[in-house]
Amino acid sequence: MPVIHYLREVIDGRVDRGNLDSAKRRISQLLDDSIIAQEEEQYGSKASHADQLIAETTLFHIKPWAQIDLSKLNIDKLREEYRKAPHKNIEISDLRVFIADKLQQMMNQNTSRVSFAQKLQEIIDRYNAGSSTNEGYFDELMEFVEKLREEEVRAAREGLTESELEIFDLLKKEGLTKEEEQKVKLSAKQLLDKLKDNNPTLLITDWHKDTQTMLQVQTAIKKALDATLPESYDRAVYSEKCDIIFDHLLMLARKEDNWGYA
């Protein structure tokens, strides 16, 4: 990709760093406008320019302190500034990293959003294969941003918290009626309530390291879902969903993410 070759020249000292800084120009400012709660610097004072450049161009590089709010991103202004940009490859690279950072944040909240990562990779692969121009690539990335923006507000639109939305997405199956979908939403809400409010509390720290506690969590999941899932969930689907929810909570616990929803 041209921008990678260009940055390699910067790292090797064959291009003036100032040229790169001027090339980033206004689009970077627009992207920065949508980043909130920035509390610390990414790099220490000892970090080299080369380290920073490599990190800035790594796909799915995460800025853990920065919460990106897509509602603050001026899409129309971004398109306008891109049309004026003299170094479009660099502008696109900045945009791609920005999108990847936001997507990673959203996937950390809801693992079912992996389909968005697959879609983004398809867009990137098409461009790398020469199947789309810079303009086409930029347009596809902007359409992807619009879809991310819709997904970002889906929890509120569904009347769920982010935690409830993730469980809802894991519990859903194809062919649900509107009435059944509402029941699955309620099932997701009630499952989390039961797991959090159970007395004694099941999802304590390191619950996944004790066989007896794991069995109790598994049993609680099965009881809650058996009582709340729609009748269209036959025993096979019910059993599959119980396993999916348990495996998901187990994965969160093993990642030392508490139990995920505390």
C-alpha cells in the first residue's frame, strides 16, 4: 500500500517528517473531534518517532483511553475535506485506523459484532486487491461508518443496556416474530438480573476456577432461560443457547473481565 511505503521512507529517514505532518491536515482534526474522555498520552517521552509511526498505521491498534463518539463525527464535512486533500492515501489510512479503533471498542462491548470486523476486512481486501479506487474505498469506509453509527445506538433503540444487548444478540435465532423477539429481550434482561441478584451471589471473583460454582452458574442459566425463552425454542436450540451463554460468561471471566456485567 502506498502509504506504508511512504511511512517506511519516513522511518528510514529518507523523507522529511514535516511533510507527513502537513499531509494529515484537517481530516485528522475532524476525527479528533469525535474522541472524548482522553486522559493520558499513548506514548512515553522515550518513544521513538519510528515506534509511533508503526503504531499509528497498525490495523486494529487500540487506544484504550479514548472513547470515540460517532455522533460527534461530521460525516458531510469529512467527505468535503477528503475531496480537498492532496494526499488521499494518507487520509484514508488515518480514517481506517480510526474506524478500526472504534470497531474494537464496540466489539469489546458486544462480541456478536464480529460480523462488522469481517465486513471491514472485506472492504480492505477489495482495495488491496486493486478492485476499488481511492474514491471508491473512501466511500465504502464512510458507508461503514454510517452502519457503525446505527449500531452504536441500537441498544438504546431496543430499550436495552449494552450488556443486555449482547445477551439478546447471543440468544436470538432466525425467524423470530416481533412478539417472540420481545420475549427474548425480556429473557436477556431477566437472565442478567437473576445472575447478578442471586443470593448467595454466584458470579463472584474467580467463580470459573471452582467446579461446584461453575455447575451452579450453569444451572441458573438453564433455569432462567427455560422459564423465559419463547416456545419456538425447541430443546436442541434451548440447549445450544444455554451453552453459548455459559461459554460466553466463562470466556469473560477467564479474561479477568470480572464476570463481564458486574
